[in-house]
Amino acid sequence: METEEQGLLLEFPLEHYRFETAGEASSKIKQVVRQLGVNAQTARRISVCAYEAELNAIIHAYGGRMRVKVFSDRTELEVTDEGPGIPDIEAAMREGFSTAPDNIREMGFGAGMGLPNMARSADEFQIKSSKEKGTWIQMLVRY
């Protein structure tokens, strides 16, 4: 953890298929924002954003990173990955759309709710993706 612009900076590596680490980043983020006085409902929204991004990177990307900046009035989350990119973002934003392989679905993941849940839980949501550069997601939750 580092202090940046009067905010708190948290960074988490996201490793391909490391399911045993799934949820660690979102749990830590939720713990930090609650300790800083963010109400439970808003902390849950932040945690949903982080968890869904975490899982998507673990399932689909070849590696990535989550950077979280916690300020007195908002939390900003930025997730970058080195994945294959999302060929059709519009389709991926529809609830139930999934490109997760069967083995991932059998584990209980890949239901096609990740991106829709992130967009619904964040006050601001941006996504860019390309085959050459992977995926970049930025979310902001105000409180």
C-alpha cells in the first residue's frame, strides 16, 4: 500500500487460472474501505466491481493487474490484462453471455454476469479491449 494524491493505493496481481486467489483482492479492498468509514452497501458495490474483474482476469487473461485508489469521496478501480481481448464488447455486456469454457462453468464460474455486474455496481464504467493489447477496465464508485 502506498499513499497517492491523499488517497490510498492498493495493487494486486491477477494470475491466469489461480482460482485459489480469487476473491483475495476484493476482500482486502472491502476491508480497507470499511475501515476508512465507507458504508456497508457502498463497500459491497466496490467489492462486486473488484471481484468480477478479478475473476474475469483469472479466467480469460494471461495475467493482469488491479490498481485501486481509495479517496475520501470515491474509489477508483483500474484493471488491465494481457489477455486475448474481448472480440465483441457489446455482446459481452449482455447478461448471460459467456465465452468461458465448460471446465470453468463446471467450477461454478463463467455465468456471463461479470461485466454487467461491474457496470451496474459502478457509478462510472469504461472498457476497452483489443486482441493486441488485452482489456482495460476503469470503474469509479462514489460515496
